Amino acid sequence: MYLEAREQYARAQKLGQKELKSRTAKGKYPYLRVLDEFIDESLVAGRVEVGLVDIPIDQIVGTKSAGRRTAFATNFMPLLPRDSEFGVKWVSLCADHLGPEGIRDPIKCYEYLGRFYVQEGNKRVSVLKSYGALTIPGFVIRLLPMDTGEREVRRYFEFLKFYRKCGLYQVMLPHAGDYAKLQAALGYEPDHVWTEDERKLFLARFSRFRE
């Protein structure tokens, strides 16, 4: 397993280097976004402890603080040498993932406007993403934005109303009224709260639709 984990690091590193070069050539920022660098308390109306959630990996876009920012490209693939302290830990974690128990500890992260920023567990995200995982369990703290009236903020508050019914982050729709249309299309009353079976059935169909 250790040898396979080392080989997986090499593959993931190549993907990270490719992403780095591509974004640099286009004049785009090539590393993970850092939540602490673009948001301050004046933009936060409140905090909500969401609890343990299955987080869609493609909605994890950065880190909470700048600690390991340049260790990853924007696709969360590793950039540092495999034999560095970072690389050794990544490989060890990958070997755990390949073992009988897998990676079990949830990550910790912040959610802002439907996107997630990791506080603890960047390497866990990286390893699982390198294997194409769709979700990762994590403890989430939601940062509520100030109600500025901006389109993105209005859309997000509409999502929060829908989240109370469906309990899923996978459904982020672009236009006002889309969530009500989805609820109706599924044959549910406007105030219907989804059951666990309804969530599982929807996710199974939604995954096939996306593919």
C-alpha cells in the first residue's frame, strides 16, 4: 500500500503542476483561496454550527488560513516534493485511505456563500480528491453574509431556506425561484421537509444526471 501511495502522490503532483502552469499562463491565481484574506467580521452577519455534513468536494475551494496555501494548486493537488515533510504525511495518509479502515476523521471547515474553506484536513481533501471522491465528511461552521442585496447574496439566502427542507449542499441553483420549481417538480408541497430516503433517492438520480 505504501508503494501505491507514493505512486499516487506522483500522479497527484503532476495534476497539481499542470494546474499551476495552466493558471499561471492565463494570469490567474494558481493557489488555494484563503478565506481570512478576503473576508472580515464586517462582512459576517453571524455564525451557525451546521454540524457534520457530507461536503461536496468540488465545492471545497480553499483554506481558512494561509498556512499551507502554496502546498496545493487550486485543484487541491499537491505541489511540494514527495520526500518533503508534507509529502511524507500525504503519502502516509494515502496509505491509510487504501487500508481496511480508510480515512475516517472528518475535516473541519467554514462555509461562505455555498463554498467551503478547510481549517483542518487539507491533505485529507487532497488525497480523496485525487481518487475522485465526490464528498467528504466534515464539521461545518456557516458564515452568514450581510444582506447587501447583491444577487449572489439573495440567491444564497434563498438556498438557505431550501437547505432547511432538503439538508443537501449539492443543490446550488443559479436563479431566483429555481428552488421552488425543483420542490414542485419533485411533487412536494412548498413546505415539505425531505426524509432521509428522499435525500438518498434524489442524490442517486442527481449523480446520474450530472454524469
